[in-house]
Amino acid sequence: MTSRFDKIFHPDLTRDNILKTMLAFGAPLLISYIFLQFYNTVDIVVVGHFLGEDSLAAIAACSAVNDLLIGFGNGFGNGLGIVAARAYGAGKEDRLKKIVVASFFITLGVTLFIMLIGHFFLYKILTLLGTPASIIDEAYSYIWIMAIFSGVLFAYHLLSGLLRAIGNSIMPLVFLISSSVLNIFLDILLIVVFHQGVRGTAIATVIAQGISAILCFIYIMAKCRILIPNKKSLQIDPPIYKDLISQGLSMALMSSLVNSGTVILQKAINSFGTFILAGHISARKIFIFTNIPLFTFGMIASTFVSQNYGAQKFDRIKKGVRSLYLLSTVWGIICTIIIPIFSKSLISLISGSNTTEVINYGSKYISFAMPFYPVLGILLVTRNALQGLGSKILPLISSIIELLGKVLFTTLIIPKAGSWGIILCEPLIWVVMAIQLLIVFLRHPLLQSSSQHHPDHKNQ
């Protein structure tokens, strides 16, 4: 009989009550993302209050490029976690151990790739994006550190992803809370005491996540024998590498397409000057915070669907996804009612600015985005569910839609609509993406009839 301890640390996503087990698995994820964004927001608050609007704009100007590089690595890591969760759900322990070994080597290769891109091309990219000359050196000092030490960030996401793949979302939370506290302390120490400027925020982030990665590694070695490789798992298994690389590359490309569109959009945002940049990054912090539950529902869908796909429980997948749709809709309605009331105060608090242009732009951005949250929630759940089912190509189409949409707004709409074009861009694109993903998901062969034996459709 499963002990109460195991029920808490490893909820059975393939057998227990669907809603209860998803919430048990998702609650630590939710808190983890809150802490992660909290200490990322502390970076912005400390920079805004102690270094001023130009330094805040410097981080904003390189944020899209940073998301592109780091998002590629993290997307790859999420893909590896999906394959691991599928093996765990199917009860294939030997395969899981081989996946752990292969994931390590693949992550090492991705890290070297990001480091090379960061070292040789980052300054040129910032120049091409039209980063204002007054802040480009500050922006480069921040993003260079994040790229060169990206391996630290990827290591944490890989190790915490492996723990989540076997149903343990609590311990990554414990380690993240510890590093969050350290990050806040280092932010203040490096910026206020040692006057490191915006590069101090990057150094603090790298150190904090590095400690999280070390703690995850120690815990796995001590408590998770199922993830510890043996001699047999060190043998190269080409099909496993193929599966991991194809799933990881699919998710990395998806993330890259999304963030490439954001990089293109960033060029348009940069042209509006430092006040709009400061207002935009402050509004995005509120957006990211309020988006945490939706992102969590998406991550729940990924692991839940992956494990139940491994266990061949397709009716359970459909019921779980419907429950996540409902939760996403409820959260979207709550945000639409409450957040706009406090938007101006929140923008001022985060940015440290009393400038009317900063506060008004940020408030408009938030107030318009909130009513589209139910759509965004359905989008995230559906896309992650498709990836959990092993689909590699079809989810990419939604990312292509997003990329093309942002190109369209940047070249045709924003030049005529001004800052309102930036505000309108993403919510309208979400609608198109959600429709496409829903059509694909509802027509997925594995979900048409759970009573039939289904062929492998993982390359769709």
C-alpha cells in the first residue's frame, strides 16, 4: 500500500481522483512559479528604484532576446521531461534511467550552443533591434551573463523537470524558495552595496538558480533511486536519443518561434522610447504574475497527459483536460474583474516611476489583456496536452501563427496604431491560436475512441 508520504510527494496521476490529484501535483508547481517570478520581479523593482528608468529600460530592451535564448534551452528541457514522464507512466524503469543519461548529454550540447550564440552574436542582435545607444551597453552586460551561464539555469530546469516527471513537484518548490530568498539578498547586495548595476541582477539570478540545481541533484541522489543511472543505462540507445531530440527540438523550436516573434515585436517597442519600455516591462511583470496559474495548468496538462498516455488511459486524459479548461476560465474571470482596479498602483510600485506615460501605458496594457485570459488558458492547456500525447509537428503550427501575427503587427499595424498596436497584438493572436489548437486536439486520433487500439501518432 502506498504510504501517506508517497501520496504527498508522488501523487498518482494515472489512478487517483482526477481533479484532486491534478491539484495536489499542481499546487507546488503554482507556488514554485510564484516564487520564481517574485524574485525576477524583485530584480525589476530593485533596478527601477535604485538605478532608475534607463537601467530598467536596458533590461526591457534585451528581455525578448534573453527569453529567446533561455526559452530555447528550457523548451528543450521540457521536451525531455515529457518523454521521461511517458516512460514513468508506462512503468518502464530501465528506459527511464536511459532517458536520464541521454537528457544530460543533450542538455550539455544545448548549453554549449547557447553559450556560443551569446558570446559571438548578442551585441549585434541588440544593435539590429534598434536598442537605444544610451542603454545598449547596460543591456549587453546583463544578457551576456545570462547567456554564458545558461547551463546553470538549464541544469535546474532539467533536474526539477525529472522530479516532476515522476510526480514529485514539492521538492523543486522547497529548493526554489531557498534560492529565491538568496536571490533577493544578492540583488540588494550587488546593486546597492557593490554598485554592479544591471549586471548584478544577472549574477544574482545565476547564483540563486545554481544553488537550486545543486540541491535538486543532492536530493535525487539521496531519495530518487529510480532516476539514478546504472551501468546498463549508460549504453547508447539510438531510439531513445531520437525520441528525446525530436520531442525536445519540437518544444525548443516552438519556444524559439514564439520568442522570435517577441524579438521582432521588441524592435517596434524599442522605437517608442524609454517611458514606453519602462511601462511595458512593468506591465509584463504583472501579466506574468497573473498568468502563473494558467501556465501551471499547462504544465499539469503536460505531465498528466504524458503519464496517462504511457498508461494508455485516454478517457482519463479527456476528463483531465476538460477540468483544466474550467479552472482556466474561472481564473480568467477573476483576473478580469479584480486586476484592472489596481493596475496603475501596481505599475507605479513595480517601475518606481510616477511618470504619467509609464503608468498609463502599463495600465492600458493590463486592462485590455485580462478579458482574454480564458482564451490563453485554453491555448496553454491544449498545446501542452498535445505535446504530452507526443505530437511534435502540429503544436508548432500555433507558434508559426504567433510569429506571423507579430510580424504583421510590427510591420503594418503598430506604425499606424501606435502603442495601442502593441497592446492589441498578443490577445488577438491568442484567439486564432486557441481555435487552431482546439481543432487539432478534438480531432486527435488517440482521443477519438478509447475502446480501440491506437497506433503511434507521436510524430504528428
